[in-house]
Amino acid sequence: MNNWPQMWAQFFRGLYRSLSVLGREIQGKRGRAVVIGVPLLTMGLLFVLPFVIILRISFSESELAQPPYSSLWQWLEGGYLTIKLNFSNYLLLWQDALYLGAYLNSIKVAALSTLFTLLIGYPLSYGIARSNKRWRLALLMLIILPFWTSFLIRIYAWIGLLNSTGVINNLLLYLGVIDQPLALIRTDFAVYLGIVYCYLPFMVLPLVANLMRLDDTLLEAAADLGCRPMAAFFKVTLPLSMPGIAAGCLLVFIPAVGEFVIPDLLGGPDSVMIGHTLWTEFFTNNDWPLAASVAVAMLAFIVLPTLAFEHIQDRRARST
Amino acid sequence: MIARRSWFITFAMLFGFAFLYVPILSLIVFSFNESKLVTVWGGFSLKWYAALWHNEPILHAARLSLLVGVVSASLATIVGTLGALALSRFGRFRGRTAFALMLSAPMVMPEVILGLSALLLFVTLKQLIGWPAERGLLTIMLAHVVLLTAYVTIVAQSRLTQMDESMEEAALDLGARPWKVFFVITLPQIAPALMAAWLLAFTISIDDLVIASFASGPGATTLPMVIYSKMRLGLTPEINALATIVVAVVATGIALAALLWRRDKTLD
């Protein structure tokens, strides 16, 4: 028992041998089938199938049962199958100002915070991409570091700063700039701030990757031909970085639209976002069919159009 | 070009990094606060770390989160590597576009939708085949695998397409079987990237609140779920202490990953 390294070595040799025997068994066509099949089955079962289920449940009625929704089909006597589709959830979404308002508000908040993220992220990415190699890696690590700490903890940090007894208010009171604490938390401002803060790395990483590939000779050529740096930026750098901008905006906009945690902890009571509505319908009101139809509508009217738009942009960028 | 950075860019970078780090620094500073108030300084103390050490619910939840993170990140690394292999080495096969889309879509799906879909899947499965009898750790892990696989696939695929395929081709020409080529040639070369992908998947898993809340059942409360319920009740310096530990661990992890990456670059 005192010879652990050797035992481990033997263990791994044995494992490798049995794996290669197994591998020989499933070579060629069958090996290919395994490599494609495992991810296909995993994602098919755990990701694609649930969407069919969501769609199904969105057409059922809420019931006081376990699980709390009605069945869509029923076998009647004599072998008749009846299918009952219930559109009232979707009608409610369309008619009740609460839901429509939540959709529109989510789009507005997500779009504006994506814009703010771009405005802060672009110069930052530009600076990182243009710095020398040694610095670049360190700066990128500094961008990624907050992203790897907990999402909740980063929002928690902002609560500590923005609270009425928080650091910012205390500082301003101490300096005598204000004599009443400002209402910073539970406002739209706090939601924008939270989204920009949490999603900034998603904007910066694709932008840096894009800007790093920028060919310096193009800018030199522009300068030689008498173009001022500012004009060169708008005529050369910005158009060439469009794919990076599109990728960054997509990575910020879509999760922001469905965001639950940030509006829940930083947002005010009158600015409701759709991810929050879905959560409340599900956990508080226990109305699963309505939550499912909120999800279907979010997919159909926000996520899929955004992805399609991105796809078209991407194709156009590649063809030119 | 490099030296001539305008004052505007310098200012933007200073502002950007200050924006990213001031909240975290304030969090760390107040974790050493003597006072019970999170935002008023009352002297240096380590008592919140001691309180954290004796807080059994938080420690228990942290252990559960670590377990969920390790299992789901490992499963996702296997599935994602296979997916990346299929996407980068099998040429064009029927249904490739759909396959690629399926593997990357969870990344751009709002979390509430992923969570709801996982939960409704488990409920329906229970109705149809009686499994899973109860939601808990296993269902959280399965729900996480979906999201993490997407991230692992992206990382592994970009490494695989960057890699020089001539060694693999040479091994195949010399009669090595595809399986052996993968374990002897491909895997050692992509191992650092896979390790980075595993770490990324692990941190996403232990950080997740929304998907876990949907997929979880009674008794399985992960760390983010505990932190969230505490945050709703108000600020407590114990969370600051916890956050400081998380930041320290993550910073060490990032530094290690950077070292691995640099070693990998020099090997190339």
C-alpha cells in the first residue's frame, strides 16, 4: 500500500487498455455514431424536447392539481381522441397591459443598457487591443476576473454602494454635496447600471478579439493619404469592427432581455421586466401554463428575431 | 501607432477598470469591518470570517454547489468535446447546421427559459415514466449540463480548428485507429484548452441561481440560492466575507489558468 504512484500508473494503464479495447470495438462508422450521438442525445433530450413540452403546456389550463395544469388530450368512449387547445394564456398576454408593458419595457431596458455597455466597452476594448502584447494579456485577465466571481456577489456589491445608507450616499453626505440621501437603489438607473456592470466583459471580449485583428497598415495608409485620426477611425476602424460590435451587442442584449436577478434586486416596483414576470407567475402565482406562454412569446418575439437579425448581419459582413 | 494612445482612450480605460473594480474593492474592505452595518466603517476585524466558518447552512450549500459544479462541468466537458470533435473533424454531415445550432443555442437563451424548460421536462418525465421521482441535485446537474456543454463546445472547437491536423493525418496514415489517434495525439494537445473549458463550466455552474432554482426540489439548496434569500432580507457582512473568499479563489484560479495558457503557447 505504500506504493501509490505505481498503483496509480497501473490503474491508468489498465483504464487506457480497456478504453482502447472498447474503442476498437466501436471504430469506424460506429465510432462516428458515438461521437455525434452522445451530444445529439444529450441536447435533444435536455434542450430541444423541453421546448416541445413548453409549447404544449402553454396551451393548457391552470389547475389546482399536481402538476398544476390540465391535459391537452383525452380519450373519450368509443376511441375518440379530443384535443383541447386553450389560447386564453396568449390572449391574456396580448390584452393585459401588464404583460405587454413588461415585454416592451424589457426591450427598452435591454436595448438602452446594451448601448451604454457599447459606449463604455468600445474605448476600453480599443485601448486593450492597441496596447502591447505583455500588457494585453494582463488587461484581459482584469476584464475576465470580475466575470468569474459570482454574479450575485457583484450585484450585492452595488447594493452596498447605492443603498440610502450606502457608500456613495455616505460619501456625498460627508462631503456636504447633498443633505438628504439620494434615492439611487430601486430605480431604473440602478437596473441599467447593474446590467452594464455585469455584462461589460461580454461586450469587451468579442470587441478586443475583433480589434486585435485590425490591420495597422490600413490606418497608416489613411494617414498617408491625409486622413485625420478621428476621420480614419470613423471611416476604417469602426466599419471593420462591426462584426465585433454585433457579436458583443447580441451577447449583452439577449441575456439582458430575460434578466431576472438584476431587476429583482436593484429595480423599482414600477418597472417590470419580462423575466421577472415569468418568475413571479411560476413561483408566486403557481400558474405554469401562463409562465410557459410568457416563455414562448419571449422566444418567438424577442430571441428568435434577434438571432435572425444577427445571422443576416453576419452573412452580409462575410460577403463584403 | 501603439505609443500614440490618445488621452481619451487612457481616460476611458482608467474609467472602465475603476468601474469594474471599485464595487469589488468596497465589498472586500467592508468584509473586515467590525460594525454590523455593511457600509459604515467601525474598525478592523475578522469576526465575519469566523461567523461564516460556523454558519452550517452556508457551508452545507457551498458543499452542494461544489458537488453540482464538479459533476456537471465534467459531464459537459465530455459531451462538449465530442460535439466539438464532430463539428471540426467530420467534415459536412447531414444535419450539421442543426447540430451546431443545438450545441450553441443555450448560450444565447435567457436563463429563465432554460430553467423553466428543464423543470417542465422533469415534471413531464415523472408523469410518463416515473423518473426522476424527486427533484434535487441530480436534476440541477442535468439542467446545468445543457448550458455548460454549449460553452465547452465553443472553447474546444476553437482549439481544435486552430490545431495542426497533419499529425493526426500522419498517425492515421501509419495505421493508428481513430480512437487511438484521439487519445495519443489530439487529447494531449487540447488538454489545456479543455482544462480552461472545465474551469469556465465549473464557475458558471456554481454561480447559477436561476436555472438551479427552477430545477431544484426541496432539500437541495445551492450556495447562490442561500445568498439570494439572504440578500432579499438585507445586507450582512458575512456575505462580504464569503465574497472576498470567492474573489481570492477566483483570482488564484485565473492566475493559474493564465500560467497554463502561457505554457501551452510556448509549447506550440
